[in-house]
Amino acid sequence: MLGKSDRELTEKDVLLALKGVKDPDLGRDLVDLGMIRNIRLAPGKVALAVNLTTPACPLKAKIEADVREALRSRLPEGLTFEIEMTAEVRGKAAAEAGDIPGVKNVIAVGSGKGGVGKSTMAASIALGLKAHGASVGLMDADVYGPSIPHLLGAEGRPSARGEQIIPIEGGGLKLMSMGFLLEPEQAVVMRGPMLHGIMQQFLRKVEWGALDYLVIDLPPGTGDVPLSLAQTLPLTGAVVVCTPQEVALLDAVRAIAMFRQLRVPVLGMIENMAFFDVLAYLRERGGPEVQKFVRGKEHFDEDGDQRAYLFGQGGARRKAEAMQVPFLGEVPLNLFIRESGDVGRIENALQDGSPSKPYLMGVVERLAAQISVQNLKNPKMPKLEILN
């Protein structure tokens, strides 16, 4: 601690006081990371900004408290502190061949099989990052089953500006999907080379502009599209969505193995449809008598019995730990998510009052932290050129 003296406090004194205060997710010193900015000194007062690596930082309050405590304990008594928490999304340290100009992070959302809610999770991730103030695009690479337009209630045909395609906007996101180019009941019949061409157009010919995050909804499985993307685009990382039962986990393991073989970092696993919350359902849908029942928690033998684990419990968490993959969280089976997606208003699932909001936003915040961690890792894994 700096003792009382006639010497004026300097910016260096403030930085020295904050040495050793770390970002818990990144495990690095805030001062070394350049996150302490705009230090302003006035008689009896110290003001500064802490510039986080993502607006979705899940530990923002802890970091602010740690900074305040370090200043209070290491600087002279009698000072007041004004701490502004800001954020600036970082991309990787060095540009690579194949980067999309202006796009800082590209996140692929995949699954080993269909029917696990992958597209719903991809849309929710994009909307959750947007809700935190980031600029976000969402690309629907599920060419055979493009569902992103329906989930977001977006429609229309993309327009052109010169040789560039202008993406559709929906829910505050920039969107591109095969669904915008097809009639509602038209089937997509094409093979690998055509798929590769479409992916390249979506990546290179769409005017994405400046984005903090581009989320890509992959088709299920381990086919041509993930391979095409990994070979031509330096992905920040991939997220794997699965459900808890063993048959789904087997396919999720294959998806993780594919991304690792393609040298794509796996940012984490999401367990969707993790459980059915009986109390939440009754609270949302029940009449007066049911509400009385809900208030009487003694109807359940033990705390936690209100959760019905229809597909098994904790399978994705255990598999993530076994494969040394971050676990991003559980999302319960909930009618409100399904209904919101069916009417093209999936953003409602992240609004205040939605029973799904805390689970979805928790996933988004943990993913944002993993993206920041990945961007600090060096060296970056080499890009695969040829896969035999």
C-alpha cells in the first residue's frame, strides 16, 4: 500500500496498485492485458475504465469488485473511486489467410445428429450476444434444412450491391440462409462441389460488414459443409449441441472428433432438453388451484424433484469432462422456446420473464468467455489443407 505523502498520485501508482488483479476467465493480469484505460486523477478521486474482452463477460461484477478492492487497499486512504466497465470484443492477435474482412470471430454451431435443437441454440447464441451489445451475424449453413429464417420470422430476398449480396436483417442480426432463396416447400438437391460453392458465396460474397461475432449454424452430422468451412475459413471455434441420452452423446462425440481432426478448437458443449421443469410449467400454465399447489413446495419430497430428467441426467456434462471440453450449460425442455420458434419469435425466449432466459444467457456468457480465452491462446492451431 502506498503510504500518505505529499507526492501527487500518478497514473503509474494506479497501475501498480492494480498489478496482480486478474481476469478470472483469462487467468491474466488486467494491466498486462491492457484492460485498464482512461485513468483520470483529481483531488481525492481516481477514475478509470476496465475494458473487458466481451460485453457478455459473466464475471463483470467480480472483476469490478476486485479492482475496487485493490485500489482501496493499496492506495492512500480517503480516495473515492469511479470505475466504468466497458467492453471491446477482440479477435485473434494476427490476421490469417481466409479471414472474412471486418469479422472478428467466427463460431460454428454443430451437432452429431439432427433433432437436438442445434438451430434454436445457434439463433439463441446470436441473439444473446446481440443483447449484450455486440454486433452479430447469423449464417445458416444447413442448406438442406434451412430453419433460421423461420425461427427469426425473417423473410424477403437478399438484394445486391455491385458484386456483393446484402444480407437480410432480423432481430437485430445480419442473416444469410438458403431459405431466403427458395420457395417454402422447395427441396434442395445438390452434391459436395455445389455445397462448397454456396458456402463460399455466403462467406465471401455477402456484405457482412464489421461484426464482433459471426455464428454459423451447421447441418447435423460430419459431412461436406463442416469440412468445406474448416478448410477455407479460420474458425475461432465450434460449439457442439446435444441432448443427455447416450445415443445422442455417441454422435456428439463424433462431432467433437471431427472438429479436432479439422484442427478447429472446440469451445464447448451445450446440453439441450436437459430436463423438464414441472414447477416452471405449472407456474406458467396453471390456473388458480395449480398456483396454490406450486406455492406448496412440500408436495415434492426433495429439492430438485420438480425437475424431470426425461432423457437422463448430466450426460453431456460428464462427456465434456471426459473429453476435456468446456461445458457451456444446460437448457431445459420448455414449451415457451418451442412456441417462440414456431411463430418466428425465438428472441422472446431471451426476454425478461421467459423461463428459458437465465439458462440461455448463461450459455451465451460462458461461450463468450471461452472465445476470449481461445483468442489469447498461442500459437493458433494450423489449418488443415488436405484430409485423407
